[in-house]
Amino acid sequence: MPASTVVRGMRRIGAGAINAIARCGFAARFFVAVLYHSPSAFRRLQLTAREIYFAGVLSLVVIMVSGLFVGMVLGLQGYDSLNKYGAGDSLGIFVGLSLVRELGPVVAGLLFASRAGSAITAEIGLMKTTEQLSAMEMMAVDPLARIVAPRFWGGVISMPLLAALFSVMGVFGAYLVGVRLIGVDNGTFWGNMQAGIDFWPDITNGIIKSVVFGVAVSLIAVFEGYDAKPTAEGVSAATTRTVVGGSLAILALDFVLTVFMFRGMANV
Amino acid sequence: MNPNPPQPAAATAVAATNAIELADVTFGYNRRQPVLKGITMTIPRGKVVAIMGGSGCGKTTILRLIGGQLRQQSGTVRVGGQSVRDLSREALFALRRRIGMLFQFGALFTDMTVFENVAFPMREHTDLADPLIRDLVLMKLHAVGLRGAAQFKPSELSGGMARRVALARAVALDPMLVMYDEPFAGLDPISLGVVGQLIRKLNDALGITSVVVTHDVYESLKIVDYLYFVSAGRIIAQGTPDDVRNSTDPFVRQFVDGEPDGPVPFHYPARPYAEDLTAHAR
């Protein structure tokens, strides 16, 4: 291989690494700037409430329907596996723990990144492309305070609520299949679930996860929109990065959080 | 026209009478390729001044430097006597409250109605009661002839109407200075004339200063008091509309007459044509 090709290749890798580090630094500064401007998002609560509506309320259908089906499948698969070991009556606790600890926050987070995260990125990216953000700046209105911070907090507040609703619908789906369809005893289903799931650590861990996922996905969504190249292609690429980056961030953070939470539980 | 004439009469007046002063301004997005090279211009208060030149010559960059969205590498940009680069963020935002800007395609907020767009700066920067804001917005929209379109969404407007709404929004807070970025681009002849006349009338009626970045020579000559021609990041000619009409400067003539070739070449620099065509044979 000619030396010049090797040098060119190394240069490309080096440039890519420097760009990636620079972008991480910019994202960190952006996060600090969003936090700095956050008080305005709460002083003008109607702006944040509007974003909760767009990110949260409009995501309800996909979250609830997905939760219902995931719960129904979990009921069928769970009962089939548990029944082989004569533990079919434990379906309630199995479904409850799976949803509250893992599936609720993770699947709701993935759906949130696809539905709301992509919409936030596309909206901010298009505002940049059509010079609406520049116009706002020239009107002495900071887009970070007026546009970005309310969307960020709208996502952070919506995400745990959506995850909770996902889990509720999942449990309901498992109840429909397990109790109504298969015939698991109603009292056993709910009684086992009540006895086996604690508010601390099971439910609180699920809430912590969904809040962390909400922060990660919302930050990625607003950052990608704000940093998008102001072209149709640029907005399209930014939207894709939000969905891919948001989903990977959720899966990676889930592993890290689960490790810490599992260690915490083991020490109790 | 002299490419480097003495400053116009208005420009030699005392600094206080100038709304904008640029002195030896150099700017580039990177150090190797400066976009502006030693730009010096003065824009007196109460005048309509056009900055003209081909696409990509740095006209819009000048507006962004005046508005503080970009910072020059050297030289000074003064607006209302204040050096823009030296302003704190708060002071810059205070200055921007006295500046209106009309973007090339209006930059109207697409999730708001026409009414809400014009009301936006008032709601953000004043504590005026809603009934008063309503009256003020209707007055601004009436001035641009679009009071009847107050409840339309920007997507329901034609290009010319959107530009007029953006104009109403730009003067919503009665600024001292309004900057227009390509206000005539993509407009039909009627809309073009309407927008041109509105720029002149609003300037005179409100006693503001207007800076118009454009490449529409004929429309500009009808409404402006003074013109600067920019090419490749430098001011290469300037004068009153009459100076421009009578100019023998080759660049000005090419621009005014719309000649495809001249000081601004038709062809982008490339190796000889024959060499390119026969390259594959070799």
C-alpha cells in the first residue's frame, strides 16, 4: 500500500476523531446553555405546556397501543414459558417486573425517540433552514430560551408519564390474555403482582430510567435540530441522527443504569 | 463613477448623523478565504441605501455584521455610534430591539398566524395590554395593505404577501433602522413594485434608516438615495442613482445592463476548454 494512501487514511481518521470530540464539546456546552435558559421555560409555562402536548399527548396513541400489544405478547410468551415449570400463576409478577423495570422505560423511550424526537429535530431544523431562528435572534429573542428550552423540558416531562402509561397498558394487555383468555386466576394474577413489586426499588428505578432517557432523547433531538445543516438534506440527516443516536443512547444508558441499580439491590 | 471616490457628502458629515459606519472591515468564515476585504461604508440617518452585487459577493454578510450575528476579524462596525463587536450580549440585544430585519423569504413563524407574527416582537419586548397590541398590529398590517389577511397562516400567503407581512413585523417596534435582505427576490412585477414603494414610504413616514441588499438594479434605482456595489468582497463603485445611470464604469455597466460577460466573467475559472475535452483521449 503506498505511503500516501496510509497517510491520507490516517488523516481522515484523525479529522473524524477531532470532529467527533469537537461536536461532543459543542453538545455539552449546548446542554449547559439550555439549562441556563431553562428558567424562562418555566416562567412562561404555556410554552412548555404546548410542547408537552406535542411531545406527550400526541404520542399517546402509539405508546398506549404499543404497550397493550407488548403486554399481550408478554402474557402469551410468559405464560407458555412459566407453565413449563409449573409457575403459570406467577404471570402477574413476571409481566409487572418486566414492564416496570425494563420494557416500559426502554420501549416507550425508543418510541418517543422515533415519534417525538424526530418531530422536534425536524421542526427546529426547518426553522433554522427558513431563517426563523435567525429572525428571532435579530428580534432580540434568544431561540435557546424561546424555542429550545421549552421543547427540551416538554420532552423530559412527557417521557416518564408516557413510560408509566406504557407499563399500565402492558399490564392490562397481559391481564386480558392471561386472565381473560388463558384462565389464570384473577386474584393470583393481581395478588402476586402486588406482593412481588415494591415501590422502592422496582417502580422508582423505572421512573429514574425513564427520566434519564427523557433527558437524553430530548437533548439529542433539540441539539440535532439546532445543529442541522440548513438544507433539506441536512434536516433529513439530523432527523435520522436523532432516531439512531437516541435509540442507541437509550440502550446503552439502560445497561449502565441497570448495572448500578442491580448492584444497589444486591447490596440491600 | 470612480471605484474609490471620496465619501459622499452625507458620509463626510459628523459621525452622529450616520446610522451605520463600517471602517476597513475584513471578515471570512475561515482565515484563508476572506469574504469581505477592507469594506468601508457609511449610511446616513433617514436614507435608503442599497448594497448591490452578484450572488455570493458578501452582501448578506454585511447585514449580519451590522446586526451582530457575525463578528468581523478586523475593522469596526458602528451602529448608532456603538461598536457592535464590543457590545455585551445584553447590549447587543438592546441594540437589536431598535433594528428591524426583513429576511429573503420573510422568515415568518409558520406555527403562527399573520397577526401573531406581527404581534410577536411586541409581546416579547413590551408589557402592552392585548387590546393595544391588537390595534397596533392592525395598524402595521394596514400600512402594508394586509389587514384583511390577519388570520391567515404564512402557508396561505403568496411570496409578495409574505414579504409584506415580514415588513410589518420588521417595523412593529418602530425601529431606527430596517435591513432588507433581497426583498425583491422571486416577486412578480406588481408585488415587486409594491414592496419597493413600501420600503420608501415606510422609511420616510417613520423617519427610519433603510439598508437594502439586492441585485435588482432597476427597482433599487427608483427608491434608494445611494448605492454601493460590492464584488468579490470589495466595494468597487458607489454613488447616487443618477451617478449609476450615467456611469461608464465597466462593472456598473455590466451590472446595470445585465451583460453576461465583462469584469465579472461568465465562466468560472477552469483549465482551457480544449484541454478538458481532449483529456480522456490522452
